[in-house]
Amino acid sequence: MLSSVLLVGCSPAEATPEQRSTTALSPASDALSSIVAGLAPEGCTDASLPTTVEEERLTAFLPDEADPSQPADRTFARTMVEDAGFGEFTAAFAAEICGQDSLADAKTVVERQGTLLWQDAVARAQSAGSVTGVLPASDDRPLYWTRLEAMSVLHQWSPDFTLPTKKRASLVDAFDQAARGMRDIDLPAGDQVTRVLVSGFDPFSLDGGATGKAGGTAGNQIRYGNPAGAIALSIDGTTTTAPDGTTVHYEAYTLPVNYPEFERGYLDDTVGPLMKPGDERLDASLTVSQAGGSQFALEQWNGRYHGDVAGNDKFAPCPPAGLTGAAQLAKDNPGCNTQVPERWGGGDTLTDPPQWTASTLPIEQMIAAHTGGDVPRPPGDTWEDESVAFGVLWNTNYRYFPDCGSREEEDAYQREDTYPPAVEPTPPPQDSCARSGGGGTYLSNESAYRNTLLRDRAGLDIPAGHIHTPDMQQFHTEFAVTDTTFEAWRDAIVAQARELIAVVGTHS
């Protein structure tokens, strides 16, 4: 379903099944409407039209780094956009979209412009020389904030023709997907090419953190990026050569940190067609996201359950556990069960789709490769083996309901940095219900679950699984938009992740 509804004050527990698969809209603040009007031609937008929670963050200011008692001279979003050389994109996008007089023409524009934005972000990330703007080439955040700017214009666009809510939502989705690289995947055909697909993620946990003394400013967590997004930009369209001389080709895309887009099929519609028979079918499909610590975790088991932590849109489809004092059973709360689109083999029972899927990544080879040996360790890196940037662990833990009708939970904690392990890990019991995959209950786990389920539905025997990265959010300054520590962690994570992904390509 591609639609938007007004969800003001709707808690996860109150949301209907239809609302769980939509994007929540709410009245835009005067500040956001003013930003949108300033980016679009006069008369093009309507301030009364609703926008999203994510877009509202476009109005946020950090405290000034030199004088935290004062706000910065630009919004954080504008700083990201302008300092990456993308400062003119949204105005040019708005000027073109505002000149369209039909939905079909508008869709053509948003898909083309979204793809161009993605391609520009990839080109910037992969620049071997100087780049436009003062932010490092590896910074993943400007793409996120530029995309939000353009989407806010689409939400408040007031065309001369009638644009129903559902049609507007489909237009926004078309731009969003294109600007995530989902329409730019170009896999070469042939037996001499190994085709590898890699997903990234948007920044998240953007609310909170230190605020300083400047009134009305945002917490400094708005600075957060996502190494998975940086990895995707760095690897999209690149190639390596396997030891046998064959070419490994990588394509990438990024995912939102919101549940509704997942339920609408963002991942499934991107990956599923590439697993169908043909000369361009995938040879490996990886999902990547950020976790914590100074290690990469290779997640073995993925659970269908997703928890009550809200996305960037402040919405979670699973009722918060705190309302009842116990974890919600997916049997009684469908919002806690990952919902798969019918077109990709969705079902409506606890066992269809299944409660668990498994990684088929070449775990032994990924651990044995000793990746990160030539990657500089960033400041504060705590991994005990100083010969590498970060550790690589095989994460085989999970949590489950032994009885799908009982709230009693059990935990299987199993994590190995050697292969084979001293004790063979035990898979989830056949009749159990998932409470948490190795990657948790958030959208990392959901991306892993959907990706590996698509592999199983397609009947493929290819490497597919999830890589959790170390935590990139390391700053030595309080309010600077970037600093050398933050950049060193991002660059180190990206470099070692690419080595890990290359191992998968070699063993596909």
C-alpha cells in the first residue's frame, strides 16, 4: 500500500494494521514551512499541507561550537547540505517539480532527480581527489539531509492539478527510493562476473545528547551518521578481482530507519527481482548496519520479531513492553511480527513466513581473512588484538519464546571469534517463536530477516546475511558538525567492511 494518513498522537498500541504500513504525517511547524517556501518558487507550496517527523528535524540548530551559549548560524541540515556541495539541489529540484502539470510528468522528474542525487553522492564518496565542499568525501550524512529537504518540498507541493493523498505518497516514495540507489542497480551479466548487493542505512538516534546553553537548540546526537550508509556509497558500482581472475561487481542501496517503508516493501522490491532466474541474478546479498563496540558481528540467526523501539519517525508497530510489563507476544500482537508483502511470499500465520532465517555467509573465511590488518586504528579503539582495526565475531546468540503462547523467554547466548567454535552453536528450536535475532529486534534484524527470507523463497544457495559494524559515533568535540575522531572511525569501519565484503565476493 502506497498511502499516507494523518496520525497525530497515535501511539504504537493504538495504530491500526493499515496505519502500520503508512507514513505518519502531521502539521508542519511554521519554521519548516518557512524553510520549504524558501527552497521553492513563490506560490509553489502550501504551508497547510502535512509533513513528517523526520522532515521537522530540518529546522534544528546545534549550539555554536565556538560559543555554545549561541545557536549556530545555520540549521544542521543546511550545514550538511551546503558543506557537501549539495546546496543548490533542492531549489533546482523544486523549480523543476513545480513546473509539472501532471502526475506522470512529476513522477518522471522525481525518479530522475532522485537517481541523480544518489549518483552525485556516490561520486562524491568515491572521489580520489578533492571534493566540493568542506566535509570529507566519506561523510554519509549529506545525502540523508538533502533527500529530506527535497521530500519536504514534495509533501507541501501545491500543483495546479488534483493530487490525492495516496498519489502524493507514491510520488514521495518514488523519489525516496531513487535517491537511495534502489533504481540505480546495474548488474552485469555473464558467468565471469560475481554479482554482490550491499545495503546501508540512514543515520538514526538523532534526538538527544548534550544541548549546551543556547535556547531552542537540538541535542548533539543530531550529528550522528551511519557507517552502513558510508559503506554503501563507497562500494556502489565498484569491482574487485577474485583470485581466479573473475570480476566481482558490487551494487549498493540504503534503507530507512522506519518500519512503514519496510512493510511497504522497500527492501523486498529492491532485492526480490534480483533473485529471480536470469543472467543478472545475484550471487550474494548482504545487509549492513551499525551496532556497538569495536568489532564486526556476523549475525547467524534472524528473528521475525521486531520490538518496540521507534524509528526516525517516532513510530513503532509493536506495543511498548512497558504498557504490560512483559514482552509482547507476536501471536497476540501482529504488529510485533515482521509483515512480508504478499507479492514476496507473505503469509498471515506465525509460521508463514517462518519465525527464523539463517545466514549463509562464508563465516569461516570472513573470520580467517584477518581483515583490518592494514587499516589504521581510530582513537579509542578498544579491540584487544592491536594487529587489526576491529575484531570479527560470529554472533550466534538469539532470544526466543519456547511456547508461542507463553510470555516465558529463554536466551541462547553464543558468540565466537574463532571458527570452528569450541562448541557448535544450537539453532533456534523448531517450534519456538522469535523474541530477538542475533542482531536484536530493531530494523537491522528486520533487514537481515527479509533479505535471507527472499533468498529462501527464491530457492537460492547463495551467501546472504548481515554484518553489524562497530559504533561510529565517536566525537572529541561537543558541538562541531564533524571532527577528526569521528572521521577516523568512519574511515576505518568503511575500509575494513569493504575487505569483509570482498571476502564474500571471492567465496560466492
